[in-house]
Amino acid sequence: MSDRLTFYYAPYSRAGGTMALLEELGVDYDLKVLNLSKQESRDASYLAVNPMGKVPAIVHRGELVSEQPAVYIYLADEFSEKGLAPAIGDPLRGPYLRWMVFYGSCFEPALTDMSMQREPAPPSRCPYGDTETMFRTLIDQVSKGPYLLGERFTAADVLWGQALAWTVSFKLVPETPEIRAYIDRVISRPAIARAREKDAAFAAAQAA
């Protein structure tokens, strides 16, 4: 079975962050570009790969990895020689996983409620407790800097730098000085800047 990686991607989507991570890792892969405006993620051919019809998704050694934080965790561990994930046994492994999982379990559910302009569930039933606490927890961590785990840059920063850049641009997240500085530190990295340029180019090609 081939060890080559296949990456299912659509421009201006969550998959842009995975492209940035792959650039940071310097990994070769086969790129499958989907056009979301043409509903290509709902085509039977793609649903046979990922029944959820979402991107990003990767297939490696014949197995599907989907769900954004899982894709990041898998890639950073698979290519551990690049140093973007604390190893099991490293004291930073727990905080690293915490911030990977916080994204999907707290941040995105809160932003979904905000973008839909709907009241969250009561704190006892809400996955993120309450919006104020969620944001305060995030901002406090970012403020410690320069990265989520202090001096060490990890795949978690690729995830959060990209996510915060998008959500701040749509005014879903308050652009505090701490968040702005964090975003700028992450997206100014050469690999991430390259990925953002590629993402924009693919988006322009699909819009043409």
C-alpha cells in the first residue's frame, strides 16, 4: 500500500489550514480540489471517501482521517521529525491536545451560535459553557505568547492562527491587541504565507 498522502481540499474553507500545516511539514501529497459552490463535496464520488461531505479530509495508507483537529493531530504525529507536536511523555503534550480539542468542542460551537444570532443552551447543557468564559480562556492563553504553548510553535498554532484570522475578519471574534498580534505572528510565517497565497489562487481560479 502506498504511503503517499491524498488531501481533499476546497479553497476558502477550513481546508486552507491543513494546506498551511502541510506546507510547514514539507510533505508531498496528491491534491484533490473540490468546488464547494458547485456542491462537489456532496457528489457521490466524494461521499464515498468522506460520508460527511466535509473538508479537510486526508487518506493515508488507505485510511480516512477527517475532522479538522484530528487531521492536524494525525499529520503532526505522523511527521513527528518536523517537531510540530509534543511527543507522548512531553509535559506539553497535554496542553497541546487541550488546545486542539478546545477548537472543535468549544470555539466552533460558540461561533456557530453567535453567527446564527441564537441564544446558547444553558451552561449545564452547552458544550462551551458560556461565550464570555470561552473567549476569556482563549484570550488569556494567547496573551501568554508568543504561541499557545509559550515559546514553542506547534500544529496547534497553525490551526488557531488560521481560524482566528478568518473569524476576526468576519467580526465573529473580538480583535483584541493580543489576538491581532498572535494572528500576525502565525500568518507571517513563510510556509503559512505560501499556503494562503495558494488558497487565494485556487479561489480565484474557481471564481473565474
